[in-house]
Amino acid sequence: MGFNGHLEIKSTDIMLKERGLEPGGRVQQFIDQTTIRYMGPYTPKLNGVLEESITVGTVIGSGELIQDTRYARYLYYGEIYGPNIPIYENGQFIGFRSPKGKKKLPTGRPLKYNTSKNPLAGKMWFERMKADHKDDILRGAKKTAGAK
């Protein structure tokens, strides 16, 4: 008495695609879109340019989120660079300027963030969002891939 069987298995690429797990697939798109949505309240917002730059600079599904503004890195790490010379107008302090041609260096002083529009705004907003919402994102990604 014997057994003769034949087993057909789909290729790895086909199985991954059926679950939306191929590069740029629906699972990565879900992760990118959800991450951007969750990051919003953590991102510093004055006029919305930084927050909106992520939708312009990012290709959804690439797995790489890009906030492309001149000041994104500065705000992300949250440290004041100098030298900074105070500017006064009519005896009132209005801001700072840096000397032209002089390299700016970290001062060790933290930036102060305006939280009137986004109360959770502050430095390293992606890392802080991830600490709060990583499990939510992973749960949604599993569901998108068809996990039970």
C-alpha cells in the first residue's frame, strides 16, 4: 500500500501579491497613509507647510516618508543653532538673525514649540507617534493583509 500525491504551491511572489505584501502593495500603502495621518497631531504647525510637505514629498507605498522643507530637520531634532543676534524694532524684540557666512552650530538649548494648533507638537514627532500608535498601525496592516 502506498501513497502518491502531487502538491502545487503558488510562487512566493504570487502569494505575497495576493496578500498585498509586494513592494508598494496595499499593505505598505496602508502603513504609509496611516503613519502620515497619525503623525499630523505630533508635527509642529504654524501655517501647515511642514505638515502638508509630507503628502507632496512622499510616494505612498514606497515606505519612505519625506517632509521636504528647509527647516524640517531643524524642527525634528529640536535644538537651537547659533550664533543668534537679537533683532529689535522700536525697542521691541522681534526675533533673531544669524551673521552671513558664519557656520551655525548647536547651542544645546531646546527649541520651544507652538502647540496651539497641534497640542502634541514637538521634536522627533515620528518617534513619539510610533511609540503611541505602532500597535494600531501593525493591527491595521495585518487586517489589510487578510490576517484574522
